[in-house]
Amino acid sequence: MTPAHLLRTLQRAGVALAATDRGTIRFHAPAGVMTADLKRAVGQCKPDLLKLLRAIPIADVRRALAELFNERAGIAEFDGGMSCADAERIAWREVADLAGEQAADSIAATEGRAQR
């Protein structure tokens, strides 16, 4: 499987990937999606995946992270019975963990969201 095919496969499965400044790949995936085989494939393709992830336009990254935030907040609020503020706080932590604080701050400014 080529790195591009792996990236598309993961994205179609609902996996959000992000390259960090430290040269690692962070991911957020639905339960059970990241099998041992997929994790191994990510490890084997890591340098090429990092290049692909870093080549994605920042607008696309912001949009994807904003969608992830909205999804996580909605699930926490409507399925988890949390208040809107608590649900957004939880979603914020998840997005910040995935994207790193700097990227999350950029999204918050773009989306007009309150931080933490």
C-alpha cells in the first residue's frame, strides 16, 4: 500500500491525522479502527506520511479540525448529556491534543470559539 493510499484509507475510515512539529504523527480514530496492522503500516510509511500531511493546505487542516471539534462537542452534548460549555471544553481538549496547542489556537481564532 502506498503512503497516499494509506492516508486515503485512514481518512475514509474516520481517522484524523496530524503531523507534529516533533516529527510524529498524532491520530484520532473511532474505536477499533486503528488495528495493529494499520498502526504498523503507519509506522512503516511514517516519513512519507509526514510529507503528505505537511503538504495539505492549512485551510483544509483548519476545516477538518473544526469539523472534528463540532462532531466531538455534538456527541458529548447530545449523546453524553453534557451542557454545551462542558461539551465544547471536552472537544477542545481532544482537538488540542490531536493538533497541538498552536494549531488549535489558530482554529479557535478562525472559528470565534472560546478557549478552554
